[in-house]
Amino acid sequence: MGWNVFVTRMIPQPGIDILQKQCDRVDINPEDRVLSKEELIDGVKGRDGVLCLLTDTIDEDVFVAARGVRIFANHAVGFNNIDVKAATRHGIMVTNTPGVLTDATADLTWALILAVARRIVESDSYTRAGKYRGWGPLLLLGESVADATLGIVGAGRIGAAVAERSAGFKMNILYADTGRNEALEKKGKAKRVDLEELLKESDFVSLHVPLLPETTHLIGSRELGMMKKTAFLINTCRGPVVDEKALVEALKSGQIAGAGLDVYENEPLLEPGLTDLDNAVLLPHIGSATVKARTKMAVMAAENLIAGLKDERPPNLVNPDVLQ
């Protein structure tokens, strides 16, 4: 077959095994870090296929260097890191890994909901610092999750999975989406409302939308001002969906009670002041970070890449126009 592929960063071994079994040459970035633009351009030269990550910016410059590359297989459900229109123009297929991280991300969303509501991280730091001197009736009081209202912004696979997990807490479910999710309405007894009503009525607002021009800064100072002072914002989708500067101000001023974040507007950089806030729980983009989910992602990305090299339609092709 003679295929020569490049992997921009080490992924779980089962994905590498698939590539090495099918390809004559598999080169992997030996360092556990994001490649610079120059390193990425150098790495894609002379390849048949590239397995890349969400942290890689795949733009026109990369495509120009990638002459001969037939497919960029993204190790992520999102693909906003890739200029898909440019890829299509260059005749290059782009794939993603949908579906495999739904449960992992939904679970982490709930970890953040509970952590911010019950001040888990703050309490852990308090205890480790030796401040705990015994039970007190006002010690680190949080908010109740049971019987509260959960607002889901974006009721796709992950948003619906988060809503379904609320059943044990007897929560009232509201959701805002461009279309109806009838299965969620029937199964989860969820009510579809507009975003403004959701923000005003929810005790927890959880974001699950893709990053698009229309969702960039979907939550800004105006939207944060609509939320209850006792409400919490949870973001496990994409950082730029939230205006991070406005969020810091809302958290500082007590405009909202708290936030749980796994993603950031300018990753890995955080908005100044965010790390100083006790009412924010901050995670390093670990939504899909389970062995099971990341392994499935690696396998799916590798299978997408091999299918493309075989001149087959990859199972998760995001730019089908390239085949026309």
C-alpha cells in the first residue's frame, strides 16, 4: 500500500496499532505538546494522510504544504480547528469522531454541576489548608440540586444526555435549541423555550452548542444579566461560546452564583482574574478524558483515515462535497 501518514500528537495505542498495521510509515509527534505552525507544516509534507487534533489549526497554509494528502482525520467531535471550505477546495477529505464522547462529557458536566453547587473544590482546599475545626451550621453552604431547574442550551446528543441524567435529582428541564427534540420532551419531560426564558428561569445553565459564528459569545454580559443571582453557568462545549471577560465580571460582582468551566475562550490561556475566584471550578478541557472515550476516538479517527486512503467514503466525513 505504501501509505505514509503523520500523527500530530500521541493518541491511545489502539489507534496507532490500526495505522501501523495498514500503513508502511507512521510518524508521530514525539513530544507531548501542540506543534508550532512551522512544525505542523513540515510534518504534513509528503504525506498521504494526517491524523490531527482539535488543538491543531489546519488552515490554508497547511493545505498548501500538504500536497498529496488525501485526508485530515480529526481526533475530536468538533472540527472548528479546520478550515473545511479550504480543505474541500484543495480536494482533501475531513473527518471527525462524533458520538463516542457523549457519555464522558455528560458525566463531566454533572461533576461540574455538583462541584459548583456544593462548593466541592472550595471545601477540599479549605480542608487541606487545615482550616476545618469542626462542623458548623453555616459552614460552606451551597445550593440544592434536587428539584432545581436545569436549562440545556443545545439539546443534541450531549445536551440530551445531560438532561437525562437529571432524573435522579427530580429536576425541571428546560431546553433551547433551533429545533425540537421530541424524544427528550417525551422521555425527560423537558420543555422547549427560547434562550431568554431559559436564562431567566434556570438554576443551572449548561451549554452544549457547536462553535459557529452565531454561537460565538452566545453568552455575554446581556445574557448573564438575565440569569438569577443564585444561578450557575456550566460550559463543556467550546470556550468562545462564552464572553469570558463578561463572565469574570459577573462572577466577581455576584451577578451569578458561580460557574463550572472545562473550556476557555483562548485556550490554554484564561481570562485574567478567573483563577482568583472561589466561585469558579476550572478544569483543563477533560470532557472526553476517559480511557474508554479517548480510545474510541483514536480508533474512529484511524478508521476514518484508512477508509479515506482506500478511496472509500469515510464513515464520518464532514465535507461530502469533496467527493463530487
